[in-house]
Amino acid sequence: MVEARVVILRTLDRRRISEVGLILTALKIEHKSSQVKEYWEISVPVESAFQARAELAQYAKEARAAPVGQRPLKVHSFGYSGVIIYVIVLLLISWLSWSYGFGYDWIASGRSDSSRILAGEWWRTITSLTLHADLSHLAGNIFFGGFFGFYVGLYLGSGLGWFSIVAGGVLGNALNVLIRPEPHFAVGASTAVFAALGILAAYIWRRGFWENTHWRTRIAPVTAGICLLAFMGMGTGAENDNVDIFSHVTGFVAGFALGWLISRFNLLERSRIKQQFWGLFAISGLIFAWALALNTPS
């Protein structure tokens, strides 16, 4: 007696037949493959046809489903070039400010001074990012700024990434002055460091690093950023610690907004020339700001 069989797949693609055969073998469904003219066919016993078709349909549905879990982020540069320039700039300006280079009082000319900024000296929101009170202050900002800046440069490109970090620091300083207009002074790259942290948190969140997972998992980058802000932004707790906590918060908020905008509107520049333009724009802005600062009576 000839066994009744049903053809469940007919295709010109032999690899497809092999794939389906492996699936049916794993499900322990008896099957046979054969060639009829230019076509390949795979058949199963009549009593197994319903199960085989149902299992193959489920397999196809799962194959079409959106990926779940970690989705790697695209890398746009090596990330090192921006960090090297960042370290050189901070070391150079610190040396000049501590030694009164060229006869200037760099601290008085470039620090964030709320009264002077509100009076029109906007460049202080930029120059103050490059000034530091002492060696430990400088070392901390070099370490954390280099760490977060490396990853911002990696994912956004060194040019756009570091322009965004500087812009976030400037916006953070400006927000700090607008919200707290009472007279106060501040120096340090920490506002830009926390802007870099905010950029990373927003970008990783918006780019769907964890796609199709529970909402608590999806907002993990944002939660981590806020926790790091709380942990790093409070200072040492010593009586003589003059950490400007509010500027850390405004820097993080400004950076988060920039990271969200860049990822939301796909503003990434993949062109090497355009990345170099953004980097040159950031450096030129810093030089221009210092030129104004040193030529304005302090």
C-alpha cells in the first residue's frame, strides 16, 4: 500500500528545502525531499501535514519579528582624537592661567561670573570650561571628561561629538546663570563633563540599545545617567569643597536635550569632512571666546 503524502513546500531554492528539512528533523516530523523538473519539493505523511504547516508558519513569524534585546550602536569614529585635543587644551589653559601666561590674569578674565555674563560677557560661559582651581580639580575633569567624551566621540563622531559636549557645557553654564542670577563665580570643565554624560544617556536611550524589552530596561541608560549625576555631582562632602552642584545638573540637562535632538532628528554627520568641520568650529569658538576675554578689562 502506497503511503499518502502531502507536498508542503515547492521551491526553486534548494537551500530553502534544506532549511525546512532541518526544522522538520528537529521536530521529529518524517519528511522526504525530491526534485521534479526544475523544482524542489518536500513532503510529509498526510497525518503530519497540519502540524508541519503550523510549525513552519510559527517559525516564519518568529523570523520576521523585531529583534529583542541588545542592539549594538553604530560607531562613527575611533573616539581618541577628540580626547587627545581635550586633554591638551585643558593642560595648556591650566598652565597659562596658573603662571599668568603673557601677563594676563586668565582666571579673572575667563571664569564664569554671573553678573558679567548677564551684562553681556557671554564668552565666559565658554572660557570658564577650560579653567581649573588646582591640580586635583583638573585631573578629575580630565579623567571623567576623557572617559565620557571617548564614548560620545565613538557614537556621534569626534567632531560632532565634541562640539556637542562644548555646546552642552556652554548651555549648562548659561542655564545656571539664568536660574541663579545672584552673584557667583565658577570654573571647571565639569559642566561639559556632565553634558557628555547627558548626551550619552539620551542617545543610547533614543537609539533603542534595548529594543522591544520592558520599559524599565529601555530607560536603563537614563536611570544610569541620573545615578551617575547624583554620585559624581555631589562633591566630596568636605567643608572646603566648593563644588557647584547646580551647574552639574544644568550641564546634564543641556547634554540630555542635545543627545535627544541629535538622535531624534538623525543629525549625525557620517562625512569625515563634516566631522572635521564640527571639530574646527568647536576649537574656533573656544579661541574666539578667549580672544574676547583677554581683550576685555576684568
